[in-house]
Amino acid sequence: MEREFHCSFRRLAMLALIGFSYTGMGLGGMFLGAGDVGPGSATVLANAQPLFAAILSVFVLRETITVRLASGLFIGFLGVVILALPELDFGTDRFIGTLYVLGGAIGTAIGNVLLKLQADEGDVFWPMGIQLILGAILLFVASLLVGEGFDIDWTWSFSGAVFVLAVPATALMVALWYGLLARAPLSKLNPFTFLTPVFGLLIGALFFDETFSLVEIVGIAVTVMGLMVIVLVPAPKDPIA
């Protein structure tokens, strides 16, 4: 049976905060910083998001962080660092780009906590659609403030990339993620985002004939090991927060 979507002022304000943090800060920070920060550095900074979210979830969501979960988070993040090592470049000044990416990671972490607060209200597509629109408005206004123009070369490849980024990689992903948050704690779900660079490398190998270096193989193994600690290792009663 179809449910009617109720959008009170309080809920609309919460969706505006989610749009500002998750969509505006998260996506905006990553795109703004991508041009100035190497892919290795960007990968490490962006994947610090689960660590920020885990800390916030303790204070805001009252979730319990166990020794097992903390260990898995640390091992998974270590794997991401190892994966990024071949592309890290410490010899150039990329401070502004680093701040953008780090701000995006913090915004995504805040957005995830706010999403979890809203996830038990039942609806999925309406609230996610609203927050995406509000976040898009924020990015549009920001683009006007920094003086960006409207001259876009709408080639087939560019249009296809925009479609893939907008629909399956953003809209569908956010809706699925929101649905998952209604069923499990954020601290248990967020470590799976460490798999993003792993999947990126696998896609490059399968479709673009890229090869893995020894460092990348070790990084993938360590990342998967961190997730196995969280998912497969029996959970003792060992809360640390």
C-alpha cells in the first residue's frame, strides 16, 4: 500500500541540513578538491569519513563502538592508505585542495549521522529526492558566487558521464544507502565504504587493462581484512564507548 509522504517544517529543515552536509559539502568538496589533490591523497582523505562518522555516532546516535569495530575501522583505513601510497605526492603545495576534500569527508560524515536520525521514518525516495534538490541548489548558488560560467560542451561522452554520476552513482546510491540505514547501525555499515578504492582498482583491471602493483595487492588485502574483522569475527561484549 502506498504511503503518503508527510513533510513537516522540522523534517524539511533536517533534509535541508542533510542536503547541505551530505550533498553540498560532500560532493562539492570532492569535486572542488579533485583538481588540486592527487587521486591517492583524495582517496585517503575521503575515506577518513567512516572514522569521523564513528566518532559522531557515539555522541549523537548513542551507538556503541566496540574494540572489534574500532580495530576493523583502523585496519580498513590503513588498507586505504596503502592503496593510495603509489600516488601520494608530498612535494607540492595542495593545501586548499586538501581542505576541500577533507571538508567533503566531514560533510559526508555529518550527513550520514543526520540520515540515520531520519532513516526510521519509513519513506525513502521522497526525502532523498528533496535533500538532493536542496543540495543541488546550494551547489548552484555556490557556483554563481565563485563566478563559474554556463559554457558547457555537451558531448556524448560528457553527457553520458553526467548521467551515470547523477542517476546510478548518486541518486540510486543515496536511496539504497538510506534504506540500509533504517535496518542497521551506521557504525556497522560505514566501514564498507572502504571498498570504494578496491572496486575502483578492480574495474580498472577488468575494463581498462590496468595491472596491480604489489603495494596495491597488499592494500586490497588489508582493506578486506579490516572488513572481515567487523563482519566475520565473533562479537564479544567489549564496548569502548
